[in-house]
Amino acid sequence: MVKYFCSNIDIKSTWDHVVSAFWQRYPNPFSTHVLTEDVVYRELTADHRLLSRRLLMKTNRLPRWAERLFPAGMSRSVYIVEDSIVDPVERSLTTYTWNLNHTTLMSVEERCVFLESVEHPATTQLKREAWISSSIYGFSKPIQEFGLARFKSNQVKALKGLEYALTNLQGTSRLLALFRKQTSQKNPQPLSLQPALTEPFLTHAHTHTLTHYNPVGDFTL
Amino acid sequence: MNSVGEACTELKREYDQCFNRWFAEKFLKGDRSGDPCTETFRRYQRCVQKAIKEKDIPVDGVEFMGPNKDKPES
């Protein structure tokens, strides 16, 4: 049996900004469990799509009841693969992310599709799906429940992290634009370093799944 | 962000900087002139692939977008 999760969210930022921030979202204050990040494969296809594979290493904090299912001395790091396809013509970014090790205990697979909104080009639509399963005999049900709950909590962190990267990116580009404007003037005025963004990016989440959940750790993506 | 290979972080930083610039300023704008980051990528890969082997990370031979193929279309 596999637990399934799905959410649709509008990100109040252009698709160009969202996909640029996607590559620059680590580190951020909401992802302290992500320890390393690497690009291990990259290809530009003949039809101008960008294929990438990233390898992430995350900590594997577990609740005490699950700790005893882990053999002593087993690696506590989780390796995650994040494959993605950016199509600048279709204006889509599709990601597929899953854990490479500890898959008997829990396997989490996530698919995200970031699309430019047809009606509102300044908005990016994100559809996030996840499949969570466990093969631990006699414990698969509570582990899947735990995995799903943690996934829900972590997807909120993931969005906050992306939002953080977007703020940084837009702050930098606004500062650069200001700088260029400034340097092209005859009598430059001092730069004003105001916060680039004061409004939240996320305008509307179509699904509200965070009702009865108390986060306990960071196994999932 | 750190690389999984402690010695590769600086090479990764150089590559990321090159890539992010190319991505935003060329790729997204439809500019199909060559990729200026090939050399920095090659240096970074030499380092990181060695680290992956040393740490025995089971990423070799994993199909691109692998498990995705078993999922129902939505």
C-alpha cells in the first residue's frame, strides 16, 4: 500500500524567477537538514531542454519508536536524487525526487510540476505529488502515516525555502537595476538599500492539509 | 552549499556561479549560443564523482526520472 499526497499552489512570482530560484534554494533557514547538494549530471538536449540530476544528502532524524527499527551503526544520512527537466519553450519545470537508501524503511517519491500560469503570467502554478511507502513488516502502516505527516510539514518548509531564494534573487536583481540606473546618471544619488520584498509570494493554496500534525523530524524530501 | 566531497565545494561554487548566470541570462532568454561552463563543470565532476565512489553512494546506473515511469499520469 502506498500513501498518496497532492497539492496545488500558486506562487506569486514569474516562472523565470521561480526556476532560477529553484537552483539557488539551498542553503536556506528552512532546510537545515540538507547537508550537501551536488549536480552530478547535466545535459542540454537538441530541442533545448535542460536535464539535470542533483544529489542531496540530508540528515535522518527519526522518532524514538522508529529508531529501534534501525540496525545499530547504520548510516543515518539519506541520499536523495533530484532529476529535473526545464523546458523554456513550454515554460515548465518538472522534477522527480526520491531517496536512494533506507528504502526498505521508507520510500518517498515526489513529483513537482512548475508551470507558468496562462491567465496570470506573473504567477507560477506548482502541482506537488508524493508517493510514500514502507516495507517494514508489521510497521509499514504507522511508518507511512509518519512519512506522510512529515512530508506535509516539509513541503511547507520547502516552499518557505523557495520563497527565501526568490527574495534573495529579486533583491539582487533590483539592487543591480538600481545600480545600473544610478551609474548611468550624471549626478548619482546614494543607493537606498530597502528590503526588496515585503509581500509574501504565496497567494493561494488550494489544499489545506496541515490540520492535526506535530512535526517530529526530517526524513522526507 | 557544501558538496558531498569536502574537497569539491570550491569547484562547485565556481560552477554554480557560472551556471546560474548562463541559466538566467542565456538559457531562459532563448539564446542558444554555447555553454560557457563546460570546463568548470568538468573540473567539478572529476572531484565529485571521485567522492561518490569513495563514499559508495548508490547513484550509478539509476535511470533518469527513474521511478516516475511507474506513476499514473495525472
